[in-house]
Amino acid sequence: MKRIAFIIYGCLVLLFSSCVKKDSGEFASDNILNYEIKEVPVTDDFVVGAWYYNTGNFNANVTEVPVVGKYSMPNGVVPPAVMSKHIEYAGKAGLDYFLFQFRSASRDANNYKSDSTVIKSFLDANTTNMKFALAYNFSSGTYAISTTSPLEKDAVKLEQFYQDVLRVAALLSNTNYMKTDGKALLYIMNAQQLFSNDNPTIYKTLRSRVAALGVQLYIVGMQDRWTPPARYPFRYQNSVDAIYHQSYSSQLNNWDRWWMLPQTMDQNWKYSKQWFADNLAVDYVPNISPAYNWKITQPTSVNPNYPRTDNGDMYRKLCNVAKMNASTTTRLILVDSWNKWDEDMQLEPANSYGELYLNITREEFKRQ
């Protein structure tokens, strides 16, 4: 018993000593993350896009109810009345465009058809005041490539990659397509998995072949979340114009990051943005989310949630982190997402919070 008591006493001493001033004179307040996220005034509008997903049917665990009612998107068909309301709400949020993904027509035809139908649902609506952009969802698994079996090793697969993008050239030429510096804005999802021994040549060829159809590309490649900027330089240098990360506030499974999420993201982005600029000569596009809930798809999860119980305060902070780290030239910012209800990441209005997140988005990114 004495030994157990001594061990407990020792643990308490260690715990207490960790909370008091060290001999070095360091306090918790000296931590690099111990600062407030200040409001960044908007002197010029930011260019804000929101990911628009093919949600299919609502997960049974989704407790939020859209203001338009729970809707389904069979095979990618969005009910016209729903799409019209989405465009109307997006205007209230000050969004400049919806971002739609499309998968490989050559190697994933069924998903490509569904993705194309979502995009058509948008184009069939009244889009006079709303633009759109595309994100090619590249999959190394779909292409069956790896570091030891690169894309250029198989001429058929390489041509399929080019054809996947060339197939949407007409959309890239659409008058409502989103442009940056006069170039069509094209995102490449999972760009870090485009395994090649010569990425610059692949991207140069892609640009050239699309340009032959009258379209100049501004390409934004994805790097996976919470990774150091120097991990994949050979995938981006002389290849893309800018880089974005997957949403840092989604799939949040680290309590340290959750506790100081805005500050952690700010420090990570500041370093990444500078590294990308100095070493790759590419720009950076911040990507934020209104909320995140593990319990919808993983009811037994013990990971920390990023809930909607703070009247949007956390989202406001992340908006300001995005403004601090956005490009001063393109001013591009992403919101993930417009309608990803199965993870509670949506901007779209719900009965419980109304148009709160639309209002915050407009207030934070547009001149009032």
C-alpha cells in the first residue's frame, strides 16, 4: 500500500510541476499557438467557391433538416426546385461558384455519368448570377498506378487521363465557367497520387491539348490534409498553378489539433504557403468547413467533433484564418462544403440554424 501511495504521490507531483513555471521561465502563455484569431477587414472581395456533392440519399443518422426539405439525387438528378433554391441561397452567401467533381469517363463510367448529371442539373437551372468550376477526381486506384508503375508507363492509361479532361472542354468554355486570370479554373483532386516520373511533362501536354481546343487552364492540385508541404514537391513543381489541402477541420481525429484548431491551421498554412511559393513557385488556396460530425457515419466514434453549438464562432475564426492565408492576387477560397450532410459540413440552410452560415460567409468574404 505504501508503494502504491508513493507512486500516486509522485504522479501528482509531476502533474503539478508541469502546470507551474519552469526554471527556463516558460509559461503556457508563451506557446506559439497562444494567440487570438483577429478579424481581418475585407477591403476587396474574395473569390469563394463551395464544393457541391452528389449526396444521393440522406443518411438515417442525419438529424439536421434542410430548409428545402430532405431531398434525394437519384443517379445525380437534382430536383429543379432544389437546385434553384441552392443557387438562390448561394447568392445570399456571396458565393462566386459551385465546384463539382467528375470522375474518369474512361475507367469509372457509372460515376462519371452520375457526376455529369449533377452538373447538368446545375446548368439546366437559372445560372445567370452563379458560376461553376470542375474538379477532376483522380484516383490512382482507378488507374491502377503506383510509384513503381507510373502513369506514363502505360500509353493507354495516359491517353485515358488526357481524354477524361478533354471530354469536359465544352464545359470549360461555357460562359458561366469560373475563370482566374482569364484561365479556366480546374481542380485536380488527389493530385499527390498522380504517380509519374515526369509530372511536368504530363501537365504540360494536358495544358497544350486543352489549349488546342481554345481553353487555357489554371490548375489547382490537391495535397492531403495535415501533411508537410515538402512531401510531394515533384508532383506539383512546373505542373500546377496552385495547391489546396483537403479540409483540415474534417476527419479531425487529433485532440491537440481540435483544441487549438484555428491557430494550428493558421501556423500550418502560413508555413505551407510560404514553402510552396519559395520552392515550387505556386500559389495557395485555403479550404475551410462550417462544421464536422463523426457520429453520422461512425456512431461509435470517440474522435472530437466540430459542432454547431457556438453560433458560428468557430467558423468565423476559420474564415479569418483563410483570409490571412489567401493569395493576394487570385484571392481564391474554398468552402467544403455546400451540401455534405452526411458529415454535417454543409453551408446549406437547415431548420435548426437557418441562414446563419450563409450570412457569416458573406460578411467575412465580401465588402459590406
